[in-house]
Amino acid sequence: MPTDISGIKNQSPVYENVDLFGSDCALQEAVAANGMEEAAVLSEFGRRWGSAEMLEQARLANDNAPKLRAFDARGDRSDVVEFHPAYHGFMAESIAAGLHASTWRPDASPADAPAEVARAARYYMVAQVENGHMCPITMTRAAVAALATEPALAATLLPKILSREYDSRFVPLAEKRGITLGMGMTEKQGGTDVRANSTRADRVGDSYRLAGHKWFMSAPMCDAFLVLAQARDGLTCFLLPRFRPDGSVNALHFQRLKDKLGNRSNASTEVEFVDAFALRVGEEGKGIRTILKMVQLTRLDCVISSAGIMRAALARAIFHCGHRSVFGKHLFDQPMMRAVLADLALESEGAVALTMRLCRAFDDAKKSASEAAWARLMTPAAKYWICKTAPDFVYEAMECLGGNGYVEENTLARLFREAPVNAIWEGSGNVMCLDVLRVAKHHSDEVRGVLADLAHNAADLPGASATATTVERMLETGGEAEARIAVELVARLAAAACLKASGPEIVAAAFARARLSDVRRGMWGTVALADGERDLLLKRALQTS
Ligand SMILES: Cc1cc2nc3c(=O)[nH]c(=O)nc-3n(C[C@H](O)[C@H](O)[C@H](O)COP(=O)(O)OP(=O)(O)OC[C@H]3O[C@@H](n4cnc5c(N)ncnc54)[C@H](O)[C@@H]3O)c2cc1C
């Protein structure tokens, strides 16, 4: 039992200097099963990001929220947002690791497999440490998918996007050694229904002038933003840089920063465009189609991020319970606590197995129609299930630490505040379910194929084939009122099949029994697991070298 010089006993040590890869058996298996073999490299990354230094920097970045400097001392507009040096440090680390661009080639085509899985493994570990800076990292990598529709523009920007150097200077694109990109779709009158966007785009020669606003535009110090605005032929996607071609600051007038529940190291602005200079991306009137290429990738990152947040909470809960004694026994050895921790571990196993399999579908989509179908169906389904599970999951993990979980020093409080945003942005829960229904309607043969594959791959797992049949019926005839349960079931079925492919059979079988066949609608810790299953899940959950 660790003690300090004041004689205090029974407080768990600080959770730091952990190998976020080496301690995570489920992650190791999931990345290996999906084509990524570089365990040593990932372990080095995991040690760096799990170091005490990085965890302290994450605290600093979130305790020192960004500040808007809308005007200078003379009253002229400056429209800059200042971030704490710790935030810049995370940007530099993530960009050096390629998280903002490693899945692209210089011609804006996707990099070869396992680029997605390799990036996702790192992103999953970063999500366990600092989430705010991942917003521009995600948007930068996703923006390339939309920019690819405008090859000449992409060719000028790609060298700076692919750069591994973070250049935080507020200077024009041409002077930058590396750039980041953001996104502006949501307006006051609507975020989901972007057709209601009121920002106007007037053509002036080869460029446009944008007049209007965005109600949420995050990471405002990005060098340019992909935004939607109404042009003559309808809603259109534009590249809106922070500087005009003549080097003057473009007319993005930041009104204020959002006072957010979490994601506090990152800034989200309300912004007005006052005849701001912009370039068209894709055809006029095809804005939604163009920007959806980007949104599909930001949704994938929401999935990875939420799975990472769950893992961070689980690891801390298990670690604490392994050191804290109550009634003469470690919490970890108390039967009821074991039931709670094992249930959380089971959910986390399913989440990471599904996440990495989904990334493989993105890796292989360009060569395989069935993998493209997998990605199309499972991106909204996984975003729905994993991102909506995370807040409740983190809350239960927090309670495992008792009062210590509720205070800031133990990180669970920050993870708890962070957890809901991935479900809300980039298409909220219901919108994900509507997307699954849309896919089922317009790609019904594909969806039947994916469900048949899942049923086949999970065939001998409890409840798998019955679930596949139920989901197929619900997606065909159930309509919106049944969509949430259909989507949840398809995500769980997929997670069971993925676990079977990546981990021990006993884990997949326990997951399928608890989440597909013997489903109990209780709190965490109420699922029927055998002692041996709990023992294995807990042994796997936090490995020490
Ligand atoms: C921290 C933060 C940062 C953000 N950063 C950005 C950014 O950088 N760029 C950007 O463009 N946006 C950003 N957003 C905005 C975000 O993407 C939107 O809030 C989100 O898309 C939802 O839009 P809305 O807020 O207008 O909600 P609404 O569209 O009004 O939706 C409200 C609720 O209704 C549900 N709903 C919608 N349609 C239906 C339906 N047909 N049936 C049933 N339910 C439905 C939705 O699921 C949601 O739960 C950010 C948001 C947050 C919280």
C-alpha cells in the first residue's frame, strides 16, 4: 500500500506514466486484427502520451481556456483567439504524428491500408489525454475529402496540409509552413437542417463574397474553413481563408466564444462574415454533397474519440480500485465492484473492436464495394451507439472512484464534461438514426449484405442471428419510431462480430449474451457474467508490464 511522508494511507497513486498501448490488450488485438502490425511504434506513442508530462499539459490546456481578442488597443478589429501554450504543444505533437493528414497522399487520394487503422490507434490514445485540440486535427484531415472535388485548389493546399510542422502564426496561407482547416455549417436557425443556411455568396470574378454568419465555428485560428453558403444555384461549399489574397485579414468577425460544458481547451466562435473572400469548392448547388465527404470522416473521429474517452475512464477506475481498500479489501476484489468494472470493460472491448474494424472498412472501401457498404452503414450506427454510451459510461467509472472521481485532479470530471459532445456535433443521435434509415432505403441490397455477413461472422454467438433478422425487419418496415433500437442493435451485433474476429471467443460470447440475447435494462454491473468471464475481462483491461 503506497504511503506518503505525512502517513496518509489508502489513497491511490496518480495514474500517470502509463503505456496507453501496452496496457490495453483489447486495443492491441483490435489493431492487429485490422491489419496494423507496428506494435513497438504504437507502444512508444502510448508511453509518450501516457506520460505525466502530457497529462499535466492536458490539465493546463483545459484550465486555461482560450481568449477572444476581437479588437486591438485602438479599437480596430483583430479577430484572433489566444490559446495556452499547452494547447499549441498538443497541436504540434499531433501534427508531428500525422494525425491531421497521414491518411492522404499528395494528390488528395486516400493512402494505402492500414493508414486509417494506424492513425485511429494513435487518435484513440490521444483521446485519452486531451480532446480539445483534436477538433482542428479532425477537421483538417477530413477537409481533404471535400477539397479533392476541386483538384487545382487541393494541389495548392495539400503540401501545407501534409506538412508535419505546426505553424501557429497568424499569417497568410502562402507564408505558412503548415496549415489547419476548420468547418462552418451551423447557423442560428439550424444545424441539422443546413438547407436553411442563410449566408449569401455572391460571385465576383473567380471568387465569391460571403455575407452572413455561423452560430458555431470551432478552432477559429485554423487557416481556412470549409463553409456552406447560398450561391445563385443553391447551397454551395466554399473555402474561406483567414487572409485575402492581397494579404489583408479576411472579414471573419468573431462575436464571442461559446461558454461550453467541456471541450474547454478548444475555442468555438460565433462569427459574422462581412463580404468575406471565399473560393468555391465543388459545383454551385452541390454544397451538401461536397461537405458530406468531410462530415463522414469527422463522424468516424467522433467514434474513435468516444471509444478512447471510455477507455481512459475504465483504466482509471480499475487502477483506483486496485489500490483503494474498503472494509479491509481492495475495491477491485469486492464482488459488486468487480461486476461493475467487468461490465464497463465488456462495453469498452466492444467499442474498440467495432471502432478499429470500422477504420479498416474506410481503409479498404476504395477497393471493395462490401467494405464501402460496411462504412456507409456502420459509421452512423457506431457514432450513435458509442458516442451516446460514453457519457453514462464515464459517469459510472467516476463513481468507482467515489468522491475522488468528482474532483478535477483525477481527470474523470473533465472526461465526463467532454463525453457528450461527440454525440451532439457532426450529426446528433437522431440524425445518425435517420442516416441509417436513409442508407437502408437507398442501399437496401448492400445493407442486407452487411447484415448477412455480420450474422454469418457472429453465427455461433448467443442472439446473433435473431438480432440480424430483427434488425433487417426493423430497418425495412419499422420506420423512425423504431430506428433507435434498430441502430443500437446493429451496432451491438457488429461489435459482437468484431470481437469474435479480434479477441478471445469467451469475450465475444459474453458480449453477445449480455448485449444481444440476455439483455437487462439495468445499471452497469447488472449483466449476467460468470466469474471466469469477469476475471478474464478485468485481467485484460489493465495490463501491467
Ligand atoms: C462544442 C461544439 C462545437 C461545434 N463546432 C461546430 C463547428 O465547428 N462547425 C459547425 O458547423 N458546427 C459546429 N457545432 C454545431 C453542431 O454541429 C450542431 O449543434 C449540431 O449539428 C446540431 O445542430 P443544432 O444545434 O442546430 O440542433 P438541431 O438541428 O436543432 O437539432 C436538435 C435536436 O433535434 C434532433 N433532430 C434533428 N432532426 C430531427 C428529426 N428529423 N427527427 C428527430 N430528431 C431530430 C437532433 O438529433 C438534435 O438532437 C458545434 C457544436 C458544439 C456543441
